[in-house]
Amino acid sequence: MKKQYAIDEWHIIEDHFNPENQKGSESIFSLGNGKMGQRANFEEDFSGETLQGTYIAGIYYPDKTRVGWWKNGYPEYFAKILNAPDFTGIHVFADGEMLDLAQWKTTSFERVLNMKQGILKRTFTAVSPHGKEVMVETERFLSMVDKDVAAIQFSITPVNFSGEIILSSYLNGKVRNEDSNYDEMFWDVLHTENKKDAILLAETKKTAFQLCYAMRNRLLLHENELGVHPDLQQNDVKVQSSFARHVAKGEKLTLEKYVGVCSSLNHEKEALVENAVLQANKAINKGYQTLKAAHIRFWAKIWEGCDIVIKGDPAAQQAIRFNIFQLNQTYTGDDPRLNVGPKGFTGEKYGGTTYWDTEAYCVPFFLGTASPEITRNLLIYRYKHLGKAIENASKLGFKNGAALYPMVTINGEECHNEWEITFEEIHRNGAIAYAIYDYVNYTGDERYFAEYGLEVLIGIARFWAQRVNFSGQKQQYVMLGVTGPNEYENNVNNNWYTNYLASWCLKFAGEVFTKVEKMDALRLSEIEEKTGFKREELQEWNKIYSNIYLPEDKKQGIFLQQDGYLDKEQQLAKDIPVSERPINQHWSWDRILRSVFIKQADVLQGMFFFEQEFTKEQLQRNFDFYEPRTVHESSLSPCVHSILANSIGRNDKAYELFLRTSRLDLDDYNHEVDEGLHITSMAGTWMAIVQGFGGVRVRNGMLSFAPKLPDGWQWFSFKLNFRNRILKVEVAKDSVLVSIEKGPSLTILLYGSEIVI
Amino acid sequence: MKKQYAIDEWHIIEDHFNPENQKGSESIFSLGNGKMGQRANFEEDFSGETLQGTYIAGIYYPDKTRVGWWKNGYPEYFAKILNAPDFTGIHVFADGEMLDLAQWKTTSFERVLNMKQGILKRTFTAVSPHGKEVMVETERFLSMVDKDVAAIQFSITPVNFSGEIILSSYLNGKVRNEDSNYDEMFWDVLHTENKKDAILLAETKKTAFQLCYAMRNRLLLHENELGVHPDLQQNDVKVQSSFARHVAKGEKLTLEKYVGVCSSLNHEKEALVENAVLQANKAINKGYQTLKAAHIRFWAKIWEGCDIVIKGDPAAQQAIRFNIFQLNQTYTGDDPRLNVGPKGFTGEKYGGTTYWDTEAYCVPFFLGTASPEITRNLLIYRYKHLGKAIENASKLGFKNGAALYPMVTINGEECHNEWEITFEEIHRNGAIAYAIYDYVNYTGDERYFAEYGLEVLIGIARFWAQRVNFSGQKQQYVMLGVTGPNEYENNVNNNWYTNYLASWCLKFAGEVFTKVEKMDALRLSEIEEKTGFKREELQEWNKIYSNIYLPEDKKQGIFLQQDGYLDKEQQLAKDIPVSERPINQHWSWDRILRSVFIKQADVLQGMFFFEQEFTKEQLQRNFDFYEPRTVHESSLSPCVHSILANSIGRNDKAYELFLRTSRLDLDDYNHEVDEGLHITSMAGTWMAIVQGFGGVRVRNGMLSFAPKLPDGWQWFSFKLNFRNRILKVEVAKDSVLVSIEKGPSLTILLYGSEIVI
């Protein structure tokens, strides 16, 4: 089979049109600027298979939960980032025939995503059913500088005829989510207008977010503006400006479309229309090239701080840039109300909401590639939801300010809809505490503990202290009825990872308490009062921490994923027939649940988080036991195994797992890229290089490196943003160069030896 | 609080009208004849809270499953017995005012269910908003003799005025299920006609069952037929015959309504209308009193074989008759395509489909109270579904003819919609095998093994043999990921009840195999060929049976509900605050799952099934451990505990639990009678008397008794249908009389001593 995309260091290139892959390519070529994003839907009509997708950060709809039998404590809705009204659309008619690549014959086709510049471009020639041939060039971007602005340049040239070309540029409020529990419409269009500016004002049902688009268009012939006035149309849900012009063979007619996109998340409702109009007008006045140049400059700056260069492995080079690019499109860190959805702005699945992916994967990425404020905003997102997390826990019967952060959320309320996840996959609570540790450990910003961290940690520790119970049988604290990271098991007892993480949280919360006490006693009193904290709680936490039950098999020297794991029929993933992989698409849920197979790193996820607490031999034994049983059917899994494989010298395994994670979407390993990209796991790919091949760790505030060059690579380099510096690490076959690109000198550990750079 | 219903030996009496309790009373006063049934909705209009309910046995709709995230192997629909078109309705106008007890003032009211006769009667006087007073008497029944016929007699007498009375008798096809996953209509009305006969023909969507009603009406004044021709009306969904007549004060106007009810389950579609018309005409020609007399005679015959008489405890007397009455209304045993839904014909909940309730509770009841064919038909129902059970299992990944009977079904396909039940509450498969044992043990009909039983047992045994796995850790066979009868725990390992029952099935299937081999070697070869049976399977079954892991706590001498049960925080049900009971209405599902509390008999259910395999001391220890932890929030639970309490001499406990089960609906213990009655658990009430206080067992074909008179009772008697005899057992304070009412003499065990009666 021909690969869908050509390998290139800075570009994703699709050099042939395959209608069957349109949905996949719509995902791959997605654009975003942190505030909005969209799939690479064609501007012109397309009657083939497509998933229309335009998403505005933070604008969601609470879709009533769909469960078989309702039980107390089930969340009432699943929040969904909505498919917003479409602003890219342009109906194109050539001599009366509507351009539609599902009906026309494409004679040449190229779609290019320029990752260096953040520009999506498409060039094709196509022949209509009646034989009219046109050449089309179209380019667009969502401005990283003027974040409320989208710009599109659509050019068409008649190749074998002269005739009338109509370009109808529109805004369309009639959109649906494919993912809708009860097949409802989520938007009401409040107002349409088409005078000087075309305006569409829409409001979400239930949540009443408002979104306004204002559109301006400019028509050019061979780059020269035509003073043409469009025909203005509108109905209840759509506004449209139509330009009709007779074009001679070989003449290029270009439409520039500028859209101002403003939502009530960032503007007063009363001023929405005005602001959107202002944005559109500012944009058209600046002009396409000016906007584009600023946008490209912005991207250059991003790359300056986070590029990874790989020599000798162009597929890996392309993949890692694609991952870094998509992450930067998804989250820009300037608004603590926003977060990183598992699919970012590239699809509807998972609702664009926040999972523990953020803390476990995205936090290390943003710590390493951007200034600390960006990550800090991700943490503050959770701080702002603390009240809701306490409410979530109390709905389940927990007391005294215990906080359970949701598995899936957008506004702090739980909105997953499977009890085995909602109530039970509670390890996410630990990941949120871990991210606080991670952030402070990396940045040295201990003030964060006092300002925000401790309050969150108290809520989380209280939850764990109530969630365990003392087993009379075992004379230890146990945790019953949980789901670990391995979601191919539900409702298990004593998941090692969860128990370990929970007890660590109890210890860490106590340590931070003591730190804040020393650092800022006044602030501590404030926190104690606010949370109704009693010092006995510290003793209670310590009692649990020091007597938690952690299942292990002493004979094999391994930790046990959960009680009873060894009662399962012991099988290895390599023995599953290829035709039955991924098992979640071929096996019944019953069979999966009862099998020994692990969806994603579970015990090993814990050993990854707390690597320094285990010996290399322990790590080896557990890796050798669990890796062969892990099917990696979560995108979050291979990167962790890859990093650990590097730690224990399994270099081939490390590279194999890295490849799997880095080209997951480009090569569509899981046959699901049509649904959107695996945005959060892209951070794992970055980790696999930086923490894996780069061997980067921060221990006690000191940055350490132990790079290894994978066999097939000639050379690689990565950047690190670390405590007001930008470091560059260059790894060759027989040399490692660590240099400071920006900032003061630094003492680091390189393969265990201190050096000053 | 005034009790809603007066205590009476043969009647349920509601002597005041309470609109808030209308839905509850609609359930309590339900009528049925095994082929159809209906809630006690008023004939006249009622604008208050009501649950309209008419149900035709076997007519169902596959309502698309509603789950959060679909996974492989999930059932596609939940089959629902539908709310069928309404045939009871009569609009009543008195001098222009529509009779509606939600608007009129009721000055007297009595609703009586005559359980001896199977007749529902209602008498009331009511005053209209404009002061018109009427007296109404209405009576109806669903004929037990002419099972396609319903008859209603509706009389109205103006009390304080003379004026026009309009009685509009109708058939209405515009009905909805309250329980609908996507709020769809389930019926299409195909045809309405109102000439000599009023006809309504409707068809279910998707399943295309057809149902035809034909209606005839007769108008009488003081019992004298008036030759009045009604005004005939019809529209797309309704046919109506309206009688208008000026009635003088004190004159009684009576409408007799006869409805023929025929479905395509029992008639060719082409002949449906004809047959319904025939039934309605036969009925009107026989006349109300003749139909009624035959119906009453039929009920007298039923009671002859199954009545239980209790002296000294009228509440218990009423309750047990209510339970026996409702069971006989629900299932009459003449059609092996039908079964006993948990709510029978009294509500929509649970969809009117078949659960393991049938095998565990209803089979003993019908064995004890009716001729063996009735129970045999319940067993054949499952035999007919064997192919589907094999299909169900194969969808989950089981092979080689393994059969998994569904948790919920109507046509053999699984249609529950929670994985933790569908895939995991597999003990039902054992109950189906157990019912075969039960039936043959009770009736002595060993031919059943050869004709039907063995095939089913092979399928079931094959399932268990594949469902267990050998644990390298334990060196025993284990069963992972199940839900026991205690649904307040899901996905547990080694549920003692399930493991015990499964291993018994393997042994029993082997024994039956040997029996059939001796009895009918030819038939055995047939079965072997049909099922592809290999003799090695017997060895495999035996290997598992003899080395199954059964969790126990040797220190306390108890069996453990499941692995890890003793890790839970040990609490007792008596310590739950009353305000938090039932816990399923007050606690989050999370809290319930992790608590020690048991919804219904689990280990004790197993000890009940296999009582003879345990010592009395074992039974006592387990009862004393589990009863205090059991909250009995399933209607199926208290009866089993009651029977066991009797076995170990806990007489007070036995009586307390009996009361709870017997008056569950009449006293609405669980605040849910408005949804319908707990039909299947009513069989448990019967068991609590016969097996509990009566101490009835059948061991090795011999009937044994060990009656005990509960403290408050003066005397009780029950009948038993046993091997072509009807026995009567009379228990007084100091005497027990066992006599044969019909059939040859018999040797029985009374308190362990053989006697011939």
C-alpha cells in the first residue's frame, strides 16, 4: 500500500487524493492556535465522507449522559467541545458546475502542512463531469498573533475554458456533532446579517455561550484587487457573499476571506458582534501577506525553543516535529481556563475535555519546551476546580473537604459516563498531585506550594485517607474497587500503581505542609483555616503511608498489578494472532477483561514516576514481566515503556516503542486517525526522546543527562527550557554537547558527572 | 399514616381515593390471564398521575441499547414488552362535564380486587366541578377461559340531577412506553374501522407483531338492554362508539364492553381481524354474566390446587393469597414461548422479560401448585433458546457449543445493557441447570433429561469448563470477573456461589449423561452427534469439578462470598441509619460497591440450593455471618434467608423475613410499587411458607415435611401438587395432618419418620 504521506523534515505532504482517506487527512492537516482549531475540511463543497470540525476552546455543551441503568452518583452529562459553525466554506462554481472533488476527477493534487510556518496549503487540478478543468490553490491559517483571526486565500484558474466563476464565501450555523447522545442540535443561531460585514451570531443550548463570526472578503485577479461588490445573501442560519466574474482561460481569480472569531468566553456578550467585526476589519486592512508574515514569525520563535533535530531518520524527524507542532497548536498556555483535550481541535472524540493525560504527559512537555507560566496555567486550571473536586467527592459520600478530581472534565465537574472509570479510575487524583511535584521539582518555584499547591494536596490527601480502609485480614491499609491505568481491568482490589501513588500523595502532602510552614507560616494559617485543617490529619496520613498494602510476588521479585493478577491465565502478547490485534477491535469486552493483557503501562507507569525509589534490578524484573503482557492499545503507553527500556539498556526495544508512539497518527497504527489526532500522547513522544534517548532527569533541582544515540540515527539534538535558560543538547555517535543558548551558566550531571556549562 | 389497603382474607380493598397513590394502586389491582394483562387504569378519563399499561404476552420491541461507550459483545437492544393500545377506555360525560376523578370530588370510593374470582370492581360517588353528583359502578375481568376476551361493565347513575349521559367506548392506538431509551413510538396503527364492529389493527415497529382489537358494546338501563345505536367515530389511531342518552335522576345506565384481543403470536396475520371480530361477537352473544361465571369457575379450580390458609394472621393470609393470585394471573403455562417477567403484566420496568427468577423462584412454585406440564413449559422455553444461548456465548469468544443463557431475554438473545451483568452475572446459567434438576427431582420425569435436559446441560457445562481457568498460583481452577447474586459487587474473582454452582453443573451434566446413556442409548447417540460431543469432555468436567477453588475463611468456618471479601471494612446492616435505607436510594454506587453490604442472598443462596451438602453447623455459621450483612434490597432475598432461618431454628428471624417478603408490594416496603409488582419474588413468598414453615423438601424422590407453626399463627394449611396427587398439609399448634385430596397413597417423611398416607 502506498503510504498516504510523503516523508519530509518540515512538511506533511499528501501528493495524491484518496477520497477514502479524506477523514484521516482532515485530522492530520488540522490547524489550531490554542484558542480555536479546525480539521482540514475543504473550503469548497465535498460530497464524500467528511467530518466537519471547527472547535472553539472552552465552548462546550453538557450532553445528557447515556447509561443503561442510572445509579446514584453517576454524572449527569458528558461535556463536549462542540463542532462550531463553519467559517471556512466557499461554494465554487465553474461555468455552472459546482466544484466537488468527490464528483470531479482530480488530475493532480498536493496538500501540504508546513509545520515550520503553521500554514495549510492545497494545490490541485480537477476536471468537472462536463470536462471543465480548473487549477486551484488554497492556503489558510489561524493566526497565532491575532488569535481571533482566520485567513483564507482561495485561487482558481480555468485551464481549458473561459467562463463564469462564482465564489460564494459563507458562514454556516447549521452544524451538528456526530458525537451526540440524543442526536440533538447544540447551537441556536441568534442573528445573521449581511451588509458591509457578514455576521453570524450563535449560542450554545443549555450553556448559553455565544460565538460571533464576522467575515470580510476581497476579490483579486492575478493579485490585483477588483473593486467587485459581492451579492449579499442570508437566511436564518447562514450568511453568504457571492462573487461572480467572467474569467478567461489562464486567468487566476483569488478570494481572500478574513474571519473574526469572538466568543463570550473572552468578550462581553453585548460587545461580541462589535469585536468580531473589528477583528475582521483589522485583518482585511492588514492584508493576507502581513498577517501571514507575523504568524510565521511567531512559529519561528516557538521552534527556537523546542525543536528536535534528528539526522539519519527522516521518518522520526518528521514525526517528532509533527507532534511538537500539534501540541503547540492545541495549547498556548495563556488562559488557565483552557486545557489540552486528548484530541485537541482535531475531532469530537473524548469531547475535547481534560484527562489525566495533561498532568502525566503534557506537563513534562510544556515544562521542557516553554516558559514555566505555561505549565503553571495548566496547574492553576486544577486549582480553580478544587471546589468542584470537593463537590464530586462529596456526591460519592466523602467528607471533610476530600477532593476527587474528575476523570473527564471541562469545568471541574465529572462527566465521564462509565462507573468503572468515574468512581474507580481514581489514580488521576494522584497524577494531579504528581504534576505539582513535577512542576516545582523542574522549575524550583516552591512558592507555588504556598500559593496554590498545598490546598490541592490537602484535598487529594484527604480523599486517599478516606478511600483506603484498614483490612482486619491483612492488618494493612487496602484500596478496594479501583481501575488502574490499565483499563482492560475494572473494579480490582489493590492496584499496585494506585496504592503506591496514593501513599506517595499522603507523604508528599505532609512534606509540602512542612515546607509551607517554614516558608510562609501566615499563608499556612490561612490555608488551615480555609480548609478546616487539623494537625491530626498529618498523623493519620503518615499512619496510612507507612502501612499501605502493596501487592507483590516475592518469588518472581515483581510487584503485582492488583490482587489476583497471577490467577489469570498467563499468556504473552506476541502469541496473539496479528489478525486479532488490536484486541479491543476484535475481542469481546468480557474476554479482554479476563485476559492477562494490559492496555497500557500500569505497574511500569508507577516505576516511571518514582524511578529513583527502585533498583535497576527491580525495574528490569518488572519490565521483563509486564512488557510482554502489554498490548499498548492506549496511545499513552509505548512512550513510558520506551523510556524505561532506555533506563535498563534495552535499546532496541526502546527504539521500537518510540517509533510506535511517534508515528501513531501519521501511519495510523490504530486505524482511527479519521476520528482525530492523539494530541496528548504526542507529548509522550517528546518524552521518549528527551527523557528516553536524552536520559534527562531532574533530581533535587539538578538537571542530569545520559544520552544514547539510537542505532539508526547519526545525530540528534533537542532544546530544553530550564530555569531561565534554553539549553541545547547535541548527541552524536561518540560525543555529547550540552550548551546554553540563552541564560546563565549551570551545573549539570552528564552520565553522573557534574559539569558546569 | 393510614394503610392504603384494608386487610381482608380474599380481597384487596381500597376504601378511599388517594390520587397520589393512583399509580401504586394501578399496580396492586392489576389483572391478567397469562395471555394479556393490564394495570388498573380507570376506564374513564383521569388527568392525574397515571401509568397507562396494557400488555400482551410475547409482543415486544427491541429498544436500542443505551450505553456510555460501546464495546464489543455488548447487546444491541433491550427487549421490552410493550405498552399496547388501550382497550379499556370509556369517556364519560354527565350533563356536559367529563368525568375525571382528578377534577371531581370523590364523596365515596371503593376499589376491590376479588382474588377468589379474579374480578376488579370499583364503586364511587363523585361530584363534578359544577355540582353534578354521579354514582359509578364498574367491574372488569380478563377471561381465564376465553383468553382472547376482556369484558367491562360500566354503570353510572345521576344522583342529584337528570340529564344527558354520554358513554364513549373506545380503542386507542396512540400509546407510548414511559420506559423508552430514545423516546420513540413503538406502534404503528395499520387500520381502524368502525362499522358493525369497531376494529383497531396495530403493528410493532421493527418486530412487526400485529395486534387486533375488536370491540362490541351494549347499553342497558337498569339491566334492560336498550336498542340504542351508538354514534360511530374513528380516526387514524382510535375508534370510538358513543352512546348518548337522557337519564333521569336515580336511573342506572350501564355500558357493557366486550373486546376481542388477538395477536399474530397466535393467529395468522391475514386472519387477525376476522378472529378478533369473532371473539368480540362470541363474547357479546354469551353476555357478561355467562362469561363472568365461567371465569369464576376457572379461578375456583386454580385455588383448589394451591390455596394456602392461615389462621390468626389476616395480614399474612391476605398477602399469600395476593401473591398466589398474581402469579396465576401472570403465567398459565400453556405456551412455551412465554415466561414470567419480574413485573408480569403490571408495569414496564425490566421490560417484561425473563430473568433467572423463573428458574430459582417460579419453578418451585409451579411445581408445587400446578401440574408438571406447566413447569415443563418453562423449561422448554430455555430449551428452545439453546441455539441463541450458544450464539450469545460465541459472541463473547466461547467455542464448541458452549451456551450462555442471557441475563435478560425474550427471544433467547441477551438484552441487558450493563456489561457487569451481561457478561458477568453468569450464575444464571447454573440456575437454569438447577431448574432441570429441580423439575426431575420433584416430578420424577427422568425422560425429560433425554428429551431436552441433556442438550441444555451439555451447553451449560461446556460454558463453565471454558469460563474457569487453571491458576498457576493456586493450582486450582478459578473463575475470574463475575458478578454474583449480590449485585452490590461487580467483577469479583471467585464468587463462592458461582464457583460452587458451576462445579455442580459439571458434575450434574456428567451424571445426566450417564443416566441418559442407560435410559436411551439411541437418543444419546443422537445428542452426541447433534452437539459434536466428545467423551473426553466428561473427563475435563470431572477434573474441574474435583479441583475447583472455593474461597473460605477457615478461622471463622465460613465460605467467602468472593476473594478479598474480608478486606472490606466489616460493618453490620443494623448500624445503617434508617434514614439511609434502602442504601440504593441514598448512597452512591461507589459507596455501595465498596461496602460490605449484600443486596441479596449469595453464599446463602448456594447453601439453600444445596442444603443437604452442608452440616447444620456450617449453615448456622454462614447464616450468622451473612444475614447481619445483608440489606435485602432485592425482592428475591428475604424468602431464602427465611427458609434457611427455619432450617436452623431461628424462628423469629424466619417470620420477620417472611413478613417482609409477603407484603412487599401491599405495604410498599421499597417505595416503588407504582412501577409494578414484584411478580417473581411472590413465588419466594410461597416458598417461604411451604419450604420454610412447611419444611417441605424432596430428597431422592421422597417428599418430606417438617412443619413449624409461627408463633402468631393458630393454624395453617397448604396444598401440594406432587406426582399425580394433591396433598393437603394442615399444621396446628400440636398436630400436623398430611392428607391426600386426590390421587393414590404415598410414603412421605414427616420430621424424618417414614409414614404412608
